[in-house]
Amino acid sequence: PDASAVDLGRVFETRVKQTLIQGRTVYTAYDPVGGDPTGYATAMSGPGFWGPISAMVAVDGEVSKIIGIEFFRLEETPGLGARITEPRFENQFIGLSLVLAPGEKAFFSITAPSPGKSALELDAITGATSTSRAVEVFLNSGLQRFLKEFRENNEKR
């Protein structure tokens, strides 16, 4: 069943805490039983083809993989670059590892759709190469910055 806005508000109020980590707002979701963190979410943004793009990125409690992403602000071409908001594009990020392999500089790349790709190669939006590339650049750098800030913050505790 669908939850009402009031129900969702109560869950958010009781299970999500907002903190600042080096000036960045981070939302921490807590398990209602054990009280342990189950995930973190933060906004990331960068330049797109026509204007800024913003996304909310959620990672698991171990900060080891992406569990969700939602693009919520963009000025990309309707029917082309704006297709980054479609589930087919956003769902590709779910499960992506946030552990870089030795020698790797990025968590993922976005390339033309084709068979036989690696798990780190996501499908670009056909006809929106510049938007797809912009998303790749700002999310990879934003994730690296977030992980560094998150780890530094936790080391201070």
C-alpha cells in the first residue's frame, strides 16, 4: 500500500537525521530496531550540457555501494538529455561499488549502449552524449569528494 505524506513525514522524522560534513548536508537513515545507520544520502551537482544538473545520491550503511540516485534539477533538452531522469538510466547506478580497484580513477564510465560491457560501464542516453558525459564527470568527482569528507569526519569521532 502507498504511504501517505504524513506517514512518510513521520518515518523521516524518526529515522533520518540531517548533519553537516564539511559544509555538505548529509542525511543518515537509521534502522528502527538496532539504531545503526542503514544508508546516507547527499546532493551532488555539476554542469550539464545546457545548465546545472543536480542529483540526490544514496549509499548503503557501509558506504560501499550506491543504493539509489534521483536527478532532481536539470536544464537539459526535453526528450534527449532530460532522459537522465528516466528509471532506465537512474537504475543503472544501483549497486555500483564505491571501492576503486587499484589503478582505477573512476567508479564508472558512461558509454554508448552496446552488448558485452563491464559492470562499470553504464549506458549513455542515445543522442545526449554531452549530458551523459557531464553526469559521468560530476558524479565520479562528487562521489570521491563525498567519500573523502565522510571518512575524514568519521576519523575525528
